[in-house]
Amino acid sequence: MAKINQPYQLVVVESFIPEKASGLHGAVHIRPLSGQGMDGLHVECSKSLTRDYPIGTKFRIRAKLTDREGSGDFLYSFHGWPVEVLTF
């Protein structure tokens, strides 16, 4: 069940290769930078962030906290929204 009434907010994220990819899809993933109160959360967003930019690129995206039945919390950003590239 999705979290109700969670606001979208600007979040700075980066691409990375997880040490353990068991149960994950793809080699490159997106995570929020530490210090934003979202450490350890996975991010669901446009695949272009992992496909079109080098690993370690930082982005500012609009995302909200949500969950999926049988899974923990994660950040969701609509794949069609604009993304601000901060570093690459």
C-alpha cells in the first residue's frame, strides 16, 4: 500500500554500483546522498540516470517517500520529470 499524502521534495542523488547486487535489477543504481535523512533508501527513477551518465554523477530530482507491499520504504520520482545534473 502506497504511503498517502507524502509530499514530493527535492533530493540530491548519485549513481553507484552496489557491493551486493543480489535481488537488485541492473548493475548501476541510484541512492540519496547522506545528510538528507534518507540514507539506505533505494530510488526508483528514470533509467537514463544510470544509462546515460558516468557512475558517480550527482543529480537533483523531485521524489517522494513511498512503499510497496512486501517491501520497505523507497523514494519514487516520475521517470518523465526533468532532472538537474549537478556533477559528472
